[in-house]
Amino acid sequence: MATDPPERYSSQWISNFFHDFPHFDFKFNQVNSTFDPEKESYREALLTWALVPVAVCILLWLIFMFYFIVRACKQLDKSNARPSSCPAITTGLLLFLGVGLIGLCLYENENGHQSVGAVKSPAVEATTTFHNARLRIIALGSMQADILGPIYSEIKDALNSIPDGQLRNKSYELLEIIKKGAFESKDYLKIIKSFDVVNKTSDFIDLTNDIEYYRWVITIVMNCWYIFIFLMTMVGLLIRSRITLIVSAVIAVISSILIWVATGAYLGVSLGLGDLCTDPDTYFINLAEDPSDRNLTTAYIKCTDSSEPYQMVILDIQTVVTQTGTDLQNLLDLAAPYRTDEFNKSTLQLKNELQYCMGNLSTLLTDVGMCTNIHHQYITGVKLTCHDILSASSFLALTFCLLGIVCTLIIFTISCVWREYTKKSRRADYVPVDVTDPFLPHPPPYESDYGAMGNLSPRPWLERGTLQHTGSASNHDDQVLMLTHQHPLPDDSPPPAYHPGKYVRRYPNQNSAIRH
């Protein structure tokens, strides 16, 4: 039977990249990089790489602690320090970069989730194929038992009523040939193994779905949490709030463990998938413990000969069934003059059983008789795992690593920003003044104090006093000052400036005038 050449899988550079990572257990002994999750040393090697980002996080915590202690203890000359907007601008750019990384992480997280769902499809198809093949083989065995049991007895009893002895003997011979063919097909069916993999595969698929669902949700929640942290930091920059920036920095330091744990988890998964995808055939073949099962698994996975494993066996069974049908027709023709209702009923049942056998055998030949169908489903699942899922896992590991670096830089730049805000708030404080200083400009005649230095805001116009003053010396001086320097008087106007020589100040306890 001419068929298309089977598909082949070839490992990509990314699987070879992770496969070349050195593998060490907890005792720092080198471990074989062949994918073998049943071996404890191999699991330790994957966990070792997964703990590397966690160790980086602990190191960063120590750096943060020493950094903030030094910053708190260091005495800086803030009086002459000039404020700079560089830390705030750098923090804003890093925030935009972090949001972009979160967007890429969410996008790749969705791709990975869809890839896992796509891998489920060929796995379910292969499981269903083996399950249906098992049911068909069981049905064929039941039909053979019926042919060799009740149907054979009913036809034989019906042939006993033929009066012609010679014709009766020939009919017996044809019936024995039919019985022999049923025995031969039964022996052939014993060769075909009925895979009982439904329960194991179903449990594995259910476990994979549960793990993938929680992974997908946790990744989304982590990214949303960091969006909240970035938003809080951005609000602190916009409103120039020192407290908001400090709180966001503390939350970012504590939450950094989430990023590095996620980085380690995806790094360990990528390392394991890289080892698997370098040579997936060997791993799946070694799952079969029995030698005959291993040969059968090799036939489906390698598929070097499309006629393997059961094409010839099923074709032989079909030949036997076809010959049995021919013998049955000869028996019907031979016993035509002596047919009874019981004979017609039994032979019709046998004929239907043979037709049903041919249909089941044709389906078995297509599903499991040739390796092409199962091999196609296997290659589809391997490509989805080793191309899409491995790419998504490695990209998520890289994205979380970059996001952790960006968050670390943001924490350092935030500490510089809130120091700048502290300087500005101190420079904005008022310097105490001596209100008895004669050279200090007096408040306007409509104010009783020094305006912003005494009150939060000047009094409104309706509450201010009139500009018509009495003829006292001090009021006269104020009128001279107002006439000399006329200017509008808005609500928030400062006191008039002092100009030497513009007016004469008279003091009530002195007889002489002092010119300023």
C-alpha cells in the first residue's frame, strides 16, 4: 500500500541551548542531561537551576538593606545641593519599560496557555484511537465466539434436516471450513495488542490541565500586581509625594521575590523541556517496560515502515473473513432446496457478523494497523511542545528576569527622587524675620501683619480697612508711600519694597526727622 513518507521531528536551537546547560545536583555532582524525571539526581539538577534566581533575589535584598542603611547614615550637605530632575525622568522611563515588559509577559503567557491546550488535542485523539481500537478488538472477539458457538450449533442443527446424505456431508464440510476460518481470525486477533492506556492518559491530561490553569492565573495575577506597584510609583512622581514613593519602594522590595521565583520556575521548566525535546523518541520508547510493548511503541514513534505494526496481520484476517463469506454463500447455494426458517435466520446472522467484522477490520487497519496515523498525532504533539511551549516558557523566563532587573533599578532611582523632594520642601520654608527691624518693609495699610508670613493668605477686600487714614505721623508716612509708589493691590500682593530716600519717617518720641 503506497503511503506518503512519515513526518519527522528535528530539534531546534533553543532546545539544544538549554540541553547544553551544565547539570549539577545538590552535592554539585554533574548529572547526565538526558531527560529522566524519575531519577532523583536529575530532578535536583532542574531544581538547582530554578533556585539560582531565588539566590539572586536574596542577594539583592542584602544589597538593598546595606544601601538604605548607608543612605540613612550618610550626612549630606543639602544646603548647597542643586536639585536635579534626572532621577525622576529615569524612573519614569523605567516605569514605561516595565509596563512594556509586563505586556509582553501577558501576551506570551496567553500563547503558552493556548499551546498547552493545542497539545491536548493530539493526545486526546491518540487516546481515543487506542480506546476505540481496543473496543473493536473486543467486539471482534465476541463475534468470533458467537460464530464458533450458538451460530455454528444452529446451522449444524438445521443441516441435520437435509434428507440427502451426500449433500448433508458437503454442507458439513463447508461449515467446518467456516469454523476453521473463525479460529484462524481469532488467533490473528491475539497478535494485535489492545492498548489499555485510556486511564493513565486521561489522568495525565487532567493533571496537566489543572497545573496549566493555576500557572496561567498566577502569572496574570503577578503581572497585575506589578502594574499596581508601577501605577503607585507613577502617582508618587506626579504628585511629588515622598510617602507614596517610599511605600511603593517597600512593596517593590518585598514583592521582588515573586518575580525571581517565577523566573526560576520558568527556567527549570525550560531546562527540562530542552532536555526532552533534544531526543523525545528515546524517552517515550523507554516508557514501555515490556520488550514487546517497546517494539510496538518504536514502530509507532519511528514509523520507518508504514506497514508496521499490524497491516499484514489485519490484511490476513480480512482475507480469512472474505473466504468465510464465500464459503457461507456456497453453503447457502448448496442447501437452497432444504432451507428452513431456522437455517435462514442463522445464516443471515452469520452473514451480518462477517460484514461487521470487515468494517471493523478496515477501521483498525487505518487507525492502528499502519503507524502513520498515530505517528502523525505524536509528531504534532511533540512539535507543539518543543516549539511553542518551550519558546513560551523560555520567553517568560527571560521577560521575568528583565522585569526583575528593571524593578531593581526603579527601587534605586526612587530613593534618589524622594531625596530631591525633601530638599525642595526644606527650601520652601520661610526664614524667621525680625518684625522690629526698622528697615523691614511694613505691611500694606489694609493688613495688620506681614501677609503670607503671618497668615495663610491675605484678607479679602471686603474685610480690609479703608485707605482713608487719620492725620497721625505714621499714617501720613503711609499715605506718602502709597502716593509715591502707586500700584494695584490684588488680594495676594506682597508688602511694598523698601526704597531709601523716598520718604521721611517721623518717630513720635523724637523731634528730629531722619532721612532714610
